[in-house]
Amino acid sequence: MSTPTPLRALVGGLGIPVAAHELLLLNGNVFGISGFIHRAVKGSIEGLAGVAGLVLGGVLVGALEKNGPENLSLSLPQVLLSGFLVGLGTKLANGCTSGHMICGISRLSVRSIVATATFFTAGVVTVQFLHNDLPAVGQVDWSLGAESFKLLALQAIPMSISTLLYFWNPKVQQKDDSNPPHNVSRIAAYLATAFQFALALRLSNLSEASRVLSFLVLPFHRGFDPSLALVAGGALSVGIVLYHFARGDERSRLGGKWAIPKGGKVDSRLLIGSTIFAGPGLVSFGRSLSSGGYALIPYAAWLGSMAVGGLLV
């Protein structure tokens, strides 16, 4: 049973795009979780740093909460198939929820808007067929709670690291494109922003699969939980303002190429990929590590099969 937590959802949602925008300013990269995984599997140190930051954030959350993530109510073959489809879909669509919905819609990208609408529609249809028996939601919990304040306070640590990295690079004043990448600093930026993103994600409760399912059953169902709408609303409102009014001169602070896409076509790969993928599991994997291995095997299997799916494209 899902319990609506609107205040946590809104506050967590407001923090999610802040971490993503820090990575944009520092490294000139989109905060795409599936991209981190796909690049890490192929040997990218920066991609691996992004994955590590998300997992470490999950480890800290598990240590604070003294429990693990929700157990996946699927058989091992179903878990493997799910992860494989996520990996395949995110590679075909060249992005996932964080890359398309949070970062892409913040840029008002038509390609990302279409991708988000497609995977949302596919998710709704899937839930209607496979999870239409969800129980009624519990009473609305309007509190933040002590754990939420801890998660908010802890986000100040990686944010401070990002701030130091931003002001540390003296070569940013160059007007040409000769500023080489500061590799160690860029890796630190991935670690810090991913860690911060994980804490905000957990605060919003978006890391729990049951929350997503309870939103996708739609309002006329007894199990509908509107919390996810507040996460999205908070994240997109902040993300749009940050991108359009605080992205500077579009030069990565720590050197390297400004790799934020502009435009892009809506094609069959985007539509097919967006239809077959769902949300991230790295934070939940980290939580399982710090809770004595609770639900570790299913999440590890899911992530492994996701990596395999992404390698096939």
C-alpha cells in the first residue's frame, strides 16, 4: 500500500534538477543515469564515477534509514527481462527519465517531450494490464520527518564540492575553446552531483517502484498516489528556470566539450526505445548493499541485464 507524501515529493523534486544543472555547468554534460551505466560498461571513468555516486548515495540512505529498498515482486526471469528491456530501450531512445524528462523538457526539447509522453503512456498501459490490483492508498502524510531533514542537510556537502570546483578553475575566462578537460575535477563533479541527485531522489520517494506504479494507475483507481506529479512539477519548474536563465556562456567550467544536445529528430528509435524502458535502480541497489544484502540479488540482476541490453545497440 502506498501512502501519499506530497510535501516530501515536492521538496525532493525541487532538489533533483539542481544536481543535474551542476553537472551541466561543470562538465557540459546531460545528467542521464542510463547514459552513465552504458558508458561505464564500455570503460568510461566519468560514467563509472556517475554510477558510483548514485550507488554511494543509496548506501548512505540505507545506513540512515536502517532498512533496504522494496523487494521486487517479480521472479528472477522477470527481473532479468525487465532490466534487459530498460537497457535496450534507453540506448535506442538515447536517454531515460532523468535525461529526457528532467534535463530534456527543461530545455523544452521536442524530442524529449515526445520521449517522455511515449514512456509515460507505455507505463500507464502496462500498469493497467499487470498491476491493476493495487490496494487502496493510505492516509496522506503531510510531514517531512526527521529523515527528510537529514537528507536535505546532507545535500549541502556535494553541493559545496560542486561550488568549489566551479570557482577553482582559473582558465574558464578564456574566450576560445582551448580549455582542456580537467580530468580529475570532472570525475569529482560526476561523483558529487550523482551523490547529491541520489539523496534528492530518495527524499522525493521516486526511488520506490510502488510510488511509480501507484501514480501510473491514474486518478480513477483506488490505489492512485499523486505524489509523483509533485515531484515532476517541482523538478521541471526549477529545471526550466535554471537552464534558461543560469547556463552562462555554454562552456563547461572544467574544460572539455559542451555536450548538451540541441534539436534532434523524432524517429522510430526514439519511439520504440521510449516504449520499452522504465525507471532507475542504482539508488535502490546502494540501499540494498548497506542493509545486509536485503534484496541485493534481484537489483544486481536487474542492473546486469540492463547493461547487457544496452550493449546490443
